Amino acid sequence: MILRERDTDEGLLVAVCDDDVLGETFEDGEVSLTVTEEFYGGDEADEQTVVDSLARASVANIVGEEAVALAVREGFVDEANVLEVDTTRHAQFLRM
């Protein structure tokens, strides 16, 4: 997985995606999701590093089968809130 963290005025923003979706665009009807290097590009990360990052996140954007499955399995995202976009999955969360 690829992980990127940014400190913002609102807290830690985490973007994580599967390696194979970086640079791809997924479309499903009116929904279009582009996994840009600018937003999602970062460092390779193992599952534990991603989990630790998501645990500290105020906001997270997650794309890809593996990354979303991890977020669901670890309790960061409810499966009912996961979007299927074309051939990938997308989830977001905001911690208040």
C-alpha cells in the first residue's frame, strides 16, 4: 500500500491506496475517482504502519481492495459505507 500523511489545521489527513490503483481513474455513472500521485503518492507501507496512521488520522481517504478491506477489518470504516467505483473500492472517514 502507499501511504501519505499531511498535517493540516484540522488535524492529520491520511491518504492510503493500493499500489496498483495509483494514477488510475475509476468511473461509475456520474461518479469519477482519480487516484492522483499528487494526493495519494507517498511511501510504501505495511499493514501495521497503515493501521497506526489511520488510528491517528482526523480525516482519511482510502482507495483499493486491500486498503479498504484493512480499514474495514480494523474498524475504521463500516462496510455499509464503502463505495464501489468501477473496479475498485473507496472509503473516507472524518473523526470529530
